[in-house]
Amino acid sequence: RLEYQWFGKTRPIHNCDEVTCTPAMHQLNRRTELRVGKTSYGYTGRQKKVDTM
């Protein structure tokens, strides 16, 4: 299951006001963060051996 939240304005990586920010500074706040957590689901599939050349 995937969930999302928006944090660009409330948790910026680079703090700057709207006047002094360069486009590169704004780009730092346009990001995607992925966190993988532990679940109670177990994986029951089979693992396949990968052939190497």
C-alpha cells in the first residue's frame, strides 16, 4: 500500500523566502521521499535463481 503527504512548504530542505530563492533552491524542495517500513505481511512467493553470464 502506498500513501503520500505533501511537505514542500512545511518541511523544506532549503529554507528561503520567496524573494531571494534561486530556481536551484526551489528545486531542492521538489522531491520525493520514500520510506520503507516493516509490515505484518509475509512473502510466500518462490525465489528464482538468476543465471549469470
